[in-house]
Amino acid sequence: MDTVILEGDMAQFQPAMGAATLIGMLMVPLSGTGTLMITGKKVCLEGDEKNVQLPINYIQGPYVIPGMGVLKITALGGDQLSTKLLNGKKLMLKGSNFQAEMQVTAPAQQPTPNGPVPDATPKYAGQGQFTSLNLKFNAA
């Protein structure tokens, strides 16, 4: 049995996203689309993770002038979905780690005597986990 994720629970991204280091608040609240409510909050269902987007600053190695990117969850871990269905979808569970990606929107830059040189990497991969205050409802 594992904790069911509810709207308002948090997706927390790890600060190391591949070779990039994320700067700023690394947590974003989740939205739930389930019709089932626990303590007045909707449960999160399979697919709700696709709505997570978090703008973030980053640096990478010699690229010390911060750039910008958008964090997204790319895949849930094998232990982050229930075996039970609600309206044909699995419930999201706390589980271990999800896979994440930061898509660069404004590259970090490396200062040089001839002017800044932009980071050429378009995206970085990493991980994160869910944090939940749900102490009442678990699922398998």
C-alpha cells in the first residue's frame, strides 16, 4: 500500500538535472482530475502529471550566467500508479522517483572576452519525487 497523491500535493524536482544545476523553488503543486475527493481534495489520476510545468533558472559548468527552462515530468516510476482504477484511470501514488526534463527556453551563457557564449544543450534529464500530506488514503 502506498499514499495516494491528492491535488495540492507537491512534485519536487531534484536540483541536479543532468549536468545542469537548477536555481530556485523546485516544488510545484499538483492538480487532480479525479471525481473521488479525500479530505476535500480531488485524487490525482494517471495523466495529471502531464500538466506539471515549472519555469526555472539554471546554470551548467562554465555557463555561469543563468538561463531559463521549463521543468516537466516525462514518466512516472513503475511504483507510482495503482493497480486499481477510478473512471478507467489508475490513481497516482507517492512511490519512489519520477523522470523529469528541463527544456531550455533561454540558454545559460559562458562569459568570454569576445562576449557571452550560449549553452547549446536544448534539454536536460533528471528526477523528482512527490511529497504528500495525505495520511488517510492508501492504494495498491
